[in-house]
Amino acid sequence: MSPFVVPPRSVTVRAPAKVNCELRVGPRRDDGFHDLATVFMAVGLYDEVTVTPSAVWSVRTTGRYAGLVPDTKDNLALRAAKALARRARMAADPVAITIAKEIPVAGGMAGGSADAAAALIACDQLWGLRTDREVLASLAADLGSDVPFALHGGIAVGSGRGDRLAPVLARGTFHWVFALSETGLSTPEVYAECDRLRGDAEIPAPLPSAAMMAALRTGNCEVLAAALANDLQEPALSLRPELREVLEAGLEFGALGGVISGSGPTVAFLTRSAEHALDLCVSLTASGVAPEVKRARGPVHGATVITSPRD
Ligand code: C5P
């Protein structure tokens, strides 16, 4: 190596949380997954993943939710890094991964998926691979249904398991408030509850609504609020009935609309403006109905390199 080329020491990538503006769940498939039609929006709550060359593979989490994420082989960011190394036939180039977590864990906001997407981009940069976007998207889909969207960002319609994405042209910025819960909900349990509540009912193929598409085209927050919908909301409320109180409180305090985010338990509220979002945060916090309340705007970009010695 030339004495003028300094190898990169570490790369940091941030990846956003998501909210499902609409989530339509089809029948359970033979592989245990459900076909979806979902409208994802990436929102400005971020996890930051830093990868550094190391003698051994490792992962550690910092920040408020540190204790809630596995620091083991089950960690999705670690699995993502190893999957990319395998794909690039780089068996012996381990990294130490640090995850600074801001996205709630098991909250229905795809925090683990954001970490996996960030790790893919970070390792790709660190190792200088320049992996094709399509290949990254396919590795992402193997890691989890929401990982491709965390790479993609913006607004997109997800089909299949939610991993097949079509971008949506949308106008404007939307201001969200998220009421978090103390403990998460298990995604497989919420889907299983959805199946249980449906019983033998005939379930049509899922489709996003025309109202949702029109709302995104116009950028009108009131129209979007009226079109918010989630087939996993009733199952999540069935498992966690106290979330109904959170939804009602947000609407009473003036939210334009409210919906459970993904498989919950986070409740997402749409507001009119940044000021309106701040007011709603204050009211929800003062009421004590949720242990933690956050604001974020969307759409935002997907996983993005923020620090790299290669820049
Ligand atoms: O793909 P991901 O790891 O996020 O999925 C977690 C679980 O959520 C799956 O094992 C499955 O039980 C459920 N799921 C589903 N249908 C989907 C996505 C997830 O049933 N489209």
C-alpha cells in the first residue's frame, strides 16, 4: 500500500425509523409470513452505527435503550455485517460495531432493521466494496422484512413481505408525534393475534387505498390523517388494551389523526406543523399517559454515511 493511502479507521452511518401510514395485511402464507400492502414513511429518529476494524467480531449498544438490544450473534447489525462479508468472500475481516440507539426497541418503528441497514452501508464503505444497490437490497430482505425500506428511506409502498418497494412521489413534510411504551410488543405475536381475531374470515389481497395515495400526492396533512390505517392496530390493542387510552388522549389533545405504528406499541400522531407537534408533546407528557414522547418529521433519507475517513 502506498504510504499516502491511510486505511479508514471507522465509518458511521445513521438510519431512520419508519412509520406505516397504511398497513394492509393479507392472509397468512404457507411460509408463515403475510402478504402486505404498506405505505412506509421514514421519519427523523435515528440510530447511528459505527464500524471499526477489529481482531474479532463484536457489537455493543450505547444510549437510552442499550440494555434492550442483544449484544450477541442475534444482533441484526452484526448479522448484516457478517452477511455482507460472506457475500464479498471476506471471511477474515471482522469489525467492532457500536450502535447508538435513539429508535425505541420493539416499538413498531423498525429500529433493529435500521441498525441492519446502517451496518450494511457502513461495512460496504469501510471495506471499499461498492456493492450494487440491488445486491444490498436483497441482502437486506434476507435479514428482515423492513430492512430494505431502512436502506431506501423516503416514502415507499411495500408489497410481498413488505420487502418489495416502489417509491412514492409525495409532496411536503409531515410532523409526527410518537407516544412510546415502557415495554415492546413481539411482532410475531401481533401477527398471530391478527390471525386469531380473523378466524376463518376470507381475507382479500391487500392493496393501499386510493385515499392514501391522493393524500401523499397533495401533501395535505389533514387528508393524510384521515387516511391513516393499520390492520395490526386491533390485534395490538387486543394484546395491550391500555394503548386505546393513549390513542384517545392524542386525539383529544388535537392530533389530526393517530395510528399504531407497525405492530406497535408505539402510537403515531400526525400534527399540522412543528409547533402543533411540540404542543401535542407537551400535553401528552403532562397527562402522563405515555412514559416517553418524541417528535420527528418525515419523509427523510434512508441509511446515510455521516462520518468516514474516505469522505
Ligand atoms: O421479517 P421480520 O423478521 O421483521 O418478521 C418478524 C415476524 O413478523 C415474522 O417471523 C412473522 O411472524 C411476522 N411477519 C409476518 N408477515 C410479514 C412480516 C412479518 O407474518 N409480512
